[in-house]
Amino acid sequence: MEDYLKQWRKEALDKHQYDSAIYIGDKLLAITCENLAILCNGICLQLFANFREADASDALWLAQVHFSARNYSRALDLLEQHHIVDHNPSYRYLAANCLLRQGKYEDALTLLGDRNPIHLMVSPSKARRKLQHQNGSARLAPQSTTTSTGRSDRIERSEERERESMSDIKCEAAMCHLRGLCFAKQNAFDRAKECYKDAVAIDVQCFEAFEQLMKNKLMSPDEEWSFIESLDFDSIEAPASGDHAYSAQEAAQFTKMLYTTRLSKYKNPAVFAHATENLSSHYNLAENADILHAKAELLFTQCRFSQALAITTSILSTDPHNFTVLPLHLASLNELNRTNALFLLSHKLADSHPDEPATWLAVGVYYLSISHVAEARRFFSKASMMDPHFGPAWIGFAHTFAAEGEHDQAVSAYSTAAGLFQGTHLPQLFLGMQHLCLGNPTTAHQYLVAAFALCGTDPLLLNEMGVVLYHLDHLKEAVGMFQGALQIAEEIESDPKAWVATRANLAHAYRRQQHFELALQEFDEVLRQGGGRDAGIFSARGLVLLELGRTWDAVCAFHEALGVQPQDPVATDLLARALEENALAQGWEAENEEGDAGEGLEEDDPGFEGLIDRARREMEAKKARAERGKGKERRGRFIDERGSIGQVGDDSMMVLSDGE
């Protein structure tokens, strides 16, 4: 009868008929318990342990069905009534998971314990030694050795791990993951991070813990790459085959490449490209959504927004409900100002998935893209309340304050995001930008240095540090930052047009250093790369030409600036001064050509000298106001800073620009 009921139970579960599975499972458990009671009355007592295990197994099975049907209280009560919670790690894991799903985090931690089983971790070096000496797939029990004095040798962690079954090890890793979730719900992110790391170190196949580390940006790019190198991929046991050693090694390499695609795209792009190429060519994963998503993240980091959008669009056309890729898709649409596409996507998501935080993120991005800031803030707030750990929603919420110039409130919102996502440099970067807008360059520099400690390979961050150093009159250091940003952008094969503002900033720094030839070269390069619609670039180029004594070329540059922006007061004023200097220079040359220099304007003529000195003083005062003035528009004409959100993640959304 038991076999018949087990088959019926399995068929019901395979069809997701949970009520049937619960009904039959309950009858099977009752029959098993009755048989156990008969045996306990003195018949075949040697089989008691076997039937006790069968009773526990049937109870666990029924509890798992209740869990799948979201009957968390019934599942927990069933485990407690049969006194099997402490039977083995799998039972304790299910009971703790039931408590977690009910929001009873303290009770779950009490059941799980607050310490991770670090004795089950093994370093990659020990794993390699084990792989070399272990024959086949057999797990050999360690032999106890004693010294001549009879004292036992110290047991290494790898030997302690060998004493545990693989199923128990995996359950212990899963419980570490649950501890991390409980700590995260209590906003103890440092402890959550350690639990997740221990879970993956114990069982490298515990992907959910690894995903929590990556998704919530709990580690910096350097930490991520160091962590992936410390993992014990050699401990993976592949299914038995003709060449077991080879299949285990291949499984280890395959898993490591998969994990590599989830790491930060700000470091080691060559290693990432190698991993994606191998997965695409050798394992036929070229069209896999996760591999394509990783490639799109790299393209977005390189500011190739059109190419990133093409990939995310192809993913969503195949799987419209892939909410993992949606934040990156929204970011690409926003970067390219595709407001119509944002409108259609937002409406579709609101109709079909109103319970998803990404839906209201899409609505918020749309409203922000059309400058309806109040509505955008409301929907970003809604998304963050639905999922308090949803990074893009928090960043978008903070951006709405920055868009309205509410810098103090923006600082508060960015600070909240920085506390939630400690491994990403973006909140610190935006905090620095806001303090710069508030006129606090020293405080801004401190935040940017903190961001640099987390990620020193983001060209946008280096550009912002250069802007701050420029305003602090540390021109040599500012030049180094701008050059570093352009160099990294070139190394990662980023779109050169995305860094026109950085090159313009470098030109301004050269101008302030009086390296006018270098400044002129950079301004000319800016114009070649697409800066021809910026009146400020032409005006700055004209200033450099004036300093070089090329007055007529300066006049032409100011005319070009007015052609772009006819009402530009700075270009108008500078054009008048340039015309005066050009006229004076031309008149002086004409007098010399007549060979009557002695009868021309004398060098000590007070009227001539006064006119020149007054014109030069007015130009210098105008330049000083343009460089150091407090007005936002006036600053924007001479040095620009471009701000954009990068990967929460996996998690980039929108662009903010501010003049400095």
C-alpha cells in the first residue's frame, strides 16, 4: 500500500496538484506512523531505526508540499509535531525557511544559530591536493592517526569536511544563505555579506547566495574578483562517467566561467570576454539570456547604449517577463531618450505585472525622462517600498531631488542608497557630485575618494575627481585625472563621443595652466568628436586663441559660438574685446608697414596703453568670473561634468548633467 500511495503522491506533485499531494501524503504518513507504533510494541525492534527514518522522510515530504503550496505555518507545525526539526540539517533548513517566509527573522536565527560552519570550508590549494590523490568519486573517510605518545594529530578542516555527507554540506551552505537573508532583513548587511560568502565557500554551487552578493552589490569590484579566485571549484563532483576526472574538471571550469559573467564589468574586461566567448562557442550559450545580459552590461559600461539596447530588446522579445534585464533595458532607453518606447513599456507592465517593483521603476523612469519629476518620485518611492533592497529605485528616487536642485534632500537619499549597497561606488559618486553643486568641493572630494577606493576604473568617477580638483585649483592633479579617464575609456573600447566633456575639461585645465597649445589641440579634438553644438567650447577656444595672439582666429571662434547660441552674453562680450584687439593689432602692423614707426602710436602713449590695459583687465575679470563664478549657467560654459548611473547591477538607469 505504501508504494501505491507514494506513486500516487508523486504523480500529483508532478502535475502541481498540491491539494491531491497533501491529501495522499497525509494518509501515507498516518500509515507509516501506525506501522511504527506496531513495531514499537516489541515486534522486530531491530527495524525501529529504519521505520523511524521512513516516518521522518514522509513527514518531510508532506511538509515540503505544504511549503510549495505556501502553507508555511502548516509545514512548520508538521515538522514540530513529529519532533524531526533537529533530525538532520535538511529538516532544520526547511523549518527555518518557513519562519523566514512568515517574517519571523529572530526565530529563524535562533533555530539556525548565529555561527556559520566554517570548518566545512576548504581552500582551493587543499582541493587540488584532494583531486590529485583521490581516486574516482569515492569519498574516503579519514583515518585516525596517532603519534608515538598516543596523542591524535590535529584534524584539518578538509578532513572534517570529509566526515560529512555531501547532502549535509549543501544543507549547511543553504542555511548560511538563510542566515544572510535574515540579517539583510534586519539591515545588518555586513553580517549578511559574510553569511553569503561562507555559503558559497562551503558549497560553490550555492548560486542563490552568490546571486545575493552580486545583485545587492555587497562587494567592490576588487573584492568580487578576489572572492571568485578563492572559491573551491575543484570540489564540484560531476556525475559518474567514462572519464570522471575530466568531467569534474570541466564542470569546475564551466561553473567558474558562469560566475565570472556575473562579476563587475569595471575590471578585467578581457577575462570576461574570454569567459563569454567560451560559453558561447563550446556550450552553445550564445543566445542564452543571462550571457546576453552580461554582454549588454559590459556595453552599457562602455557607453555603447544603442548596442546594449539592441541586446536587451532581443532578450525581452524572447522572454517579456525577464525582470532581471529590465533595469538595464530602461537605462538604455533613457540614455537614448526613447520616451515613446518607455511609455509603451510602462503601460504594458502596469497592466500585466502590477505587483513587480520593476513595473513602477519603468513608470518612474518614463516620468523622469519627460521632466515630470514629482510623478517620477512617487513611483520610484512605490518601487522601493515594494522591495526595500531594489537598488535602481533608490538611485532613481535620489535623482528626482537632484533634478529639481534639491541638493540637501538628494544627499540624504543618496546616503540611504550608500548604506544599502555598500559595494558599489555609485552612491558615493553621486554624493560627491551633489556636494560640488552645493559649493563644497572639499567634502565632494572626500566622497569621491571613498568611491575611488571601491572602484578606481570608472572613467566617470575619474572625470568627477578631476572637476573637483579643478575647482580646488589643483590643476596638475586635475589634468592627471582627466587623462586617466580618457585612457581607461580607450582601454575598455568605450564610445569616444561619450567622453567629449572629459576631453573639454582636460582642455580647460591646460588653459588654466597656460599650456595654450595643448589646450587648443584638445578643443579641436572636442569639435571633431561632436562638440560643435556647444557655444561654450567655441568661446573657450577663442580665449585660448587670444592668449596665443591669434586675434582674427579668435574672432572667428566667437562668431561660431554666436552662430550656435546667438544670445550668448559671454561670447558677445568676448567678441567685442577680440575685435578691439584685432583692430589694434592690425593698425599697429599697418603703421609699421608704412615705415613710419616713429610717427605712429608710441609705446608710451598713455591713451593707447590705457585702452589696452583696460581691455585686458576686463577680459581677465570676465575670465575669472567665468571660471570661478557661483552661477550654475556661467560655470557650465567653461567646464562641464557629465553624470550617469552605471550597473546596480546591474542596475543603471538615467543620466544627469550639471555644469561646473
